[in-house]
Amino acid sequence: MADKTFFVIDFDSTFTKVEALDVLSDILYEGTDKKEIVGKKIKDLTDQAMAGELSFREALEQRLALLEATKKDVTQLSNELKELVSESVKRNKAFFSNETDNVLIVSSGFKDFITPVVTEYGIKEENIYANTFTYNDKDEVTGFDASNPLSEHKGKVKLMKELSLEGEVVVIGDGYTDYEIREAGYAKTFFAFTENIKREKVLAKADVEANSFDEILFTIKHPMATSFPKSKIKVLLLENIHQDAKERLIQEGYQVELLGGALDEDELCEKIKGVHILGIRSKTMLTRKVVEAADRLMIVGAFCIGTNQIDLDACTEHGVCVFNAPYSNTRSVVEMAIGEIIMLMRQIPKRMRQMDRGEWSKSAGGSFEVRGKKLGIIGYGNIGSQLSILAESMGMDVYYYDVVEKLGLGNATKLSSLDKLLEISDVVSLHVDGRPENKMFFKREHIQKMKKGAILVNLARGPVVELEALQEALESNHLAGAAIDVFPVEPKNNNDTFDAPVKNIDNLILTPHIGGSTLEAQENIADFVPSKMIEYVNTGSSFNSVNFPNVQLPRLESGHRLLHIHQNKSGILAQMNNVFANRGCNILGQYLKTNEDIGYVITDIDQSYQHELLEDMKKIDHTIKFRILY
Ligand SMILES: NC(=O)c1ccc[n+]([C@@H]2O[C@H](COP(=O)([O-])OP(=O)(O)OC[C@H]3O[C@@H](n4cnc5c(N)ncnc54)[C@H](O)[C@@H]3O)[C@@H](O)[C@H]2O)c1
Ligand SMILES: O=C(O)CC[C@@H](O)C(=O)O
């Protein structure tokens, strides 16, 4: 930023979200037939003038002729406009008062309603350049002061020439008349402000498009630039994540790239550079090498339940917050398990294969109802316990085994021995999580301990079952059937080929990891995970994160929020509070939570603080990441 920079800011659709004369027309004609007709005419005239298609004076005259306003209406207008100030202007209130000598409102609107709005932001009255209404003795608006250059065609340019500001000038606005200042050489940079409206003709002329004041301050490296602008947040979504997720994140203002399959480690190390938010499913191995190659990564979203594909320790050490969707696809998995259990008990896969081969085998041999059969569930978590309810409602006797204490639902019986469960169950269904200790958890010895003629279902994780042993058990008819949805090695995408140690068995169902692949589940996930990501970006809330201390935060109403992630060492909070004390900073609220590895401190502070405070925060010992929100 130059030593002296002036900020020339437009009012309508820039400082405020709206065009003031549109609002005035609504006030005047509310509840009458005229509201729509006059409103439309006013809007058309405004758009034509803003796009440079109609001279400003003509547009102004025609618009005022349509409005029959009084001083009282103008006062009502400014009161309404106070509520309609652009969000990013509100967020940066401190900037306007800090730069009070350098901020100029240059508008072809009217001081009569602009002044009460902008002076609340510390903008000086003498720095407001705009038209003024003329009134008759009944306080009715009769027109405008025609000697004001801002009422003329190219009025803003004329005014800037008269002002001849000494310093660098940045002009910020949504209209063509704002661009004309830059075109005439009275400004160095024209920011086309698109937070409220995007005018293509104006955008085409812009030096920079800015969809918020945050972005402007960030771009010019203003010392008060704080929150990272949303439009600079890059999101990479892999593995065909549902389109709704992409749309949700785009709506939030992020840049989003969506790719079909997974990437391997080296590809991902390249692709992840500059990415702030990564979305994956079960195929992407997010290794330490990838996390270390990520130079901007803040958040990882697993658009599924399992997070075993993610090096959570590496993420935590690097201050990357990981979310998953722990419930969104559980029902889909349960329904698939139920369907497969019935199919296998009735030998349907075998019958289908026979039919394909032209064999007609109408026989009840080896086919059973599920009613009254014993279902043994291993892993009684979100899926296992839901399966328990549905299976019981079909008349199955449910038994379960879990490594932690779990309350049995319905009439399910808890077993404290895995062997006991294997010994009695007609169907064994695996629903354990993918923790490293569960690799090859269900081995040959467990398969052999299963009842003769029993059925095995694995919709949990591929490495959990010793598939070679399963193949032998199926070939020898020790087991009557199996359904396997997950495999130790799975293809990266739908174009890759697949092979597994278990195959060519009549009563076997193999599926390509689709337990959670229903449209309902994918839509639920596409809603849940982005909402967590957005909440973390906007409020710092880590609630439901799988690796961060879970902190649920209130929305920030005023003030600034400092988010500090550090290694969990003693004395960090004391250091932090010393910084606040030394910089004379008023703390509005503070939250601290730690886990074994990291501490997460959130401090809400009053907006008026010395900017050097932010640098001090980054220098605190063992800091991993620091960011600010407002
Ligand atoms: N096939 C699919 O498409 C699909 C879809 C969703 C989930 N999943 C997988 O299903 C599994 C279950 O998901 P969830 O949401 O119910 O998980 P969860 O974390 O809610 O439940 C897992 C349960 O298993 C228990 N457990 C872990 N190791 C165990 C062991 N060795 N012996 C006995 N109990 C053990 C845990 O204590 C926990 O209660 C996970 O592996 C998940 O990744 C697969
Ligand atoms: O959809 C996926 O890729 C994974 C589904 C499932 O394994 C999960 O963990 O939720």
C-alpha cells in the first residue's frame, strides 16, 4: 500500500446493498398499484445509467420525476438504509473510522439520505460528495441542485478533477461511473464491487473484482485486512462427491474443483498445493507425505464415515481439522446388510447364477427364513446397533460383541466373548471401525469357529477379514455364503480393474464398496460435511471434528475472533493473555479446549486493538496455526 491512499467509495449497491431510489420508490408506493410499475421503471433507469447506456443526468431527472417524495420520506429512507449496509462494510466498520481522513464517499445519490448512514461509520461529513435535493415550502422534493458536478454526465470525473487528491487513489464501486474515474486517470485501481450486484460491462473494465471489502483490504495489503476473503478459499473435492456439496461451497463464495476419482499419493502431493479445503471419500489415502506437501490446508472433509484413509496424527500436528459424516449413510448400510442376509439365507445369489447358466433348480434345500435365526453383530456402533433393531423387527435373535461397553437395544443380547458369538450365530455381520488394530482382525481361526452352514457379511472395512481363509471356508462348504462389500485393495476409480482373493462361489455377493452409496445418503453427506466445513471457517467451531478438541462456539456478534492452534504444552494460555494485556486488548470471551496433542484457544476481542497483536500471536511458542475472524 502507498504511504497515502484515498479510498473513493460509491454508495448505492456498494456501501449499501441496494439502490436508494429503488427503496424510496417502495416506501412511497407500498401497497399501491404503482409500486411495481414505478419500481421497475426506476430499476431500469438505474441499470441503464450504471451500465453507461444513459447519461446520468437524464437518468436522474427521469427517476426523480417518477418519485413524489417529501423530507419525511427521505428520513424514512435513510433509516431503512442503515439496516441495509453491505455485510462486509459492517464487518470492517473499524477500517472506516481508522481511515477517516482518507475515505471519501463519491456518489451520484443524495447527501440527504447518505450522510446519516455513512457518518455512523466514522466517515467525515466533509468527505461525502453527493447531490442534494431541493424542496418547496411543503417539504416536497422538487428536484436537485443542478450546479453540483455530480448531477452531470461524467460528474464523478469532474469532481475528482476538482479535488485533485494528493496520493494514491483506489476507487470502489459497482457502476460504470466509478470506472470512469479510473479511465480518466484519477485513480490507480478500480475495484468492481460485486458483493451486491455484478454488472458484466463494469466487470470487464475492472482492475480487480472484489466481492467484499475484506477482499479489497486483503488485495491492497492493508494493515487492517484480517479475515481471509472467502473468494480466495480453494476447495478440492475428489471421488465423485455429490454435486450438491460443490454447489453449497460455491454459494459460500469458495472456488471449488470437483474431480471424479481418487488421486494417488504423488498426484495428490501436487494437486493439494494452494488448497484450503479437501473433500475425499474412502479411496484417497491422505498420507503424512500429502499433509506435509499441503501448504494451505485447513480442513479435510471425509464425505463418508471411515477416516482410516487419513493420517489423522499428521493432520492434527499440522493444525488441519478433519470432519466426517458419522450418521449420514448408516441407514443405507443397514438396509443393504438386511437385504443381503435374506438373499444369502435363501441362496438367491446361487439361484441367480444357475438361472444365468440355464439351470432350473426349484428346491428348498439349504434355504431358510431369517425369522428365529441368530444374528451375531460384531461392532455395535452406529451401524451395528441400527442393524440390531431392524433385524429384530424381522424376528431375528440378535447377539452382539463390542470392545467397549454398549447398551443393547431392544432385546439384543450382549456377549462378552467373541468366540461365544461365533459359536452360536447363524449370520455374523461385521461392523467394526477401521482402526489399525482391526487389520486382519477376523482371521482364519475366527472363520473356522463360525457355525457350519453360517453366513458372513462384511460391509465394514476391507483389511478386517482374511479373505483367503474365507474363500477356503466357502469352497469347503463350512460357510453357506458370504457378502463382501469392502476389500483390502480397492480400485481408485470406476475405470480400474478389480480382483480379490474371494471369487467364483455360487452363494457369494461381491459389491464394489456401495454400502453407503444411495442417493439419499450421498445427499445427506453433501449437506452435512460442507456445513461443518463452513461453520469451522466462519466461526471456528470444531464441533464433530474427528481430530480436534471439539468446541462449539456462539456466533460472533461484534468484535474480532482469534483462533489459535498450538501444541499441547503448558503455559501457552498465559503467554497469550500476556500478549492481550501488553497490547491493551479487551477480551470479550475466551474458550480453551485441548486434546492429547493440541490446544485450541478461541478469544473474542474488542475491535479496537493494536494491529501488532496479530504478529505477537503468531510468535507464541508452539503455535501451529493462527487465524482471525470477524
Ligand atoms: N460399506 C460401506 O460403504 C460403509 C459405509 C459406512 C460405513 N462403513 C464402515 O462400517 C463400519 C462401522 O461404521 P459405524 O458408523 O457403525 O462405526 P462406529 O464407530 O459407530 O462403530 C464401530 C464399533 O465397532 C467397535 N469395535 C471396534 N473394533 C472392534 C473389535 N475389534 N471388536 C469388536 N468391536 C469393535 C467400536 O467400539 C464401535 O462400537 C466402519 O468401518 C465404517 O467405515 C462402510
Ligand atoms: O462412499 C465411500 O467412499 C465410503 C463409504 C463408507 O465406507 C464410509 O466409510 O462411509
